[in-house]
Amino acid sequence: MGVPITDSLTRFVFERAALRGAVVGLDAAYRECVGSHSYPPRLTRILGETMAAMCLLANSLKFQGSLILQLQGAGSVRLLVVECDASLTLRATAQWSGDVADAATLAELAGDPRRSRMVLTLDPRDGGPLHQGIVALEGGSVASLFEHYLAASEQIASRLWLDATGERVRGLLLQRMPGSTDADTATWMRAVSAVDEATEPFGSTDAHALLAALFRDDDVRAFRARTPRFGCSCSRERVAGALKMLGSAEVESILAEQGSVGVNCEFCNRRYDFSADEARALFAAPQATAIH
Ligand SMILES: [Zn+2]
């Protein structure tokens, strides 16, 4: 029975070797994430590849937290943020300036590596400590950045293939399991070269057919597909909290200039408006309740 690859994530294992992986497709989830911004085409695809990679990583989270990738760049990309939680809800944003060359890699767009920084944060969201790891901005593609990160942080041999158009993203992760031995090396090599040599590794619209076509000499067991989605956690309360952080003086200066305060969520572009009274009320001392 087939499983459409559209907006799906399917995890799989090899039956006769300690190898595992997952294949992901982002369609509506991707278009909704990038659709409310007018990113240059190259930046849209890089965001898409990063979203697929984050989805593949977040799929193995063992708790209800989220993964956040944040790039502070010194080149034409100033900021890139992709978040994916354990339920595979995604959101992303980027800021850029000037031209984004159509063949540029993420590392090139980030500019001077001494002044750029990419951090992957694991937020357990239950009050537990954050875990942060630096993702080295070396190599070229988004896939190779994540491969290096996985090799360094998890000590597991991993290969990642990503393919984004303006409309959809496909991704495939292949990993040796922690207990993998020399006996698995031949299968690992065969599986990796099968994907490397495939003219169209993501040619199929069905996740199971795609795995069967790539790994035709091996028994691969696929698990039930999950559904990645776009979702933004912004709210009026959170925006109000951000305005309070900004401070009364700053908010007064916006009111003097514009008469009200309007804030657009940088992820979903939703607009939050605060009238002068509503904005000032954020800084008012709590009212004493009259007792009759
Ligand atoms: Zn939002």
C-alpha cells in the first residue's frame, strides 16, 4: 500500500543491517511557511532545505520540545531561523539585504565565518535546560552542514540528501545505528551509492515506492507516516510581552510618530495592532479593585 510523499515523513529501518533513515516531503507546509514573505528564489529554496533537515532531526526528539536553528549572518543573509517541534510543526523566517545569487550556498550567503554564527538549540519546553550546539558554517550545501553537525554531535555516520524547488522540498536521511558494526559496512556503502547515483532520487510521488526503488537489493521496513505542518506560536499576549520588554519610553516614541503600535509577526506575517490606550495600558500599574 502506498503512502503519498506529499507533506509526510516516513521513518524506515533496514531489516538486515543496523541502518535507519527517514524520507520527508514538504509541500503545503513549505509554501505556507515561505508564502507570506517575498524571499529571493535562492533563499526560499535554502529555507526549504533547512526546514526538511530540521524536520528529519526533530522526528527523533524523545520529548515534547522543539529544535531551533538560528543563523546570524554577516553577508547578504542577516538572519535565518527555522523551528520544528516534536509534533513536526514548522515555522521559518529570514532577513536579507542586497542580491542573493542564484547559485550561492548558505555558507556564502552568511558571509565572513568569523562574524557569522549558526546555533542549533534543543528546547525541552518543560523548564529543563536548553542544549545548544554550534553548526560550523563550512562546506557548501545545507545537507553537508547538517551531515557535519550530526557527525560531530552524535558521532553517527549520516548522509542527507535535500532537494527544493519553489513549490516543494524532499529530503532523505540515512544513518548507521549506534550499534552498527563492520558487517553493516557493505550495506551502508551500497545504500549511499544507490542514492548518490540515482538520476532522480525523489522522482516518486509515493514514499514506499521511492524507498523500494532506491534500495531494491535490501529489505526496508517503513513505519507509519507522520504529517509535518506549518504553524506559528505567535499570539497577542506574546506581542504584548515583547512590547513590555521594549519599554515605555520606546513605545511612547512609536505612539508619538504613528499614533498606534502595529507589529507584524516575522514568521507568519500576522499583524497585531495596539491603540494608544491599549499600548499604554501595558505599562499601567495594576488597578486596585474597589471593595464594596
Ligand atoms: Zn506568527
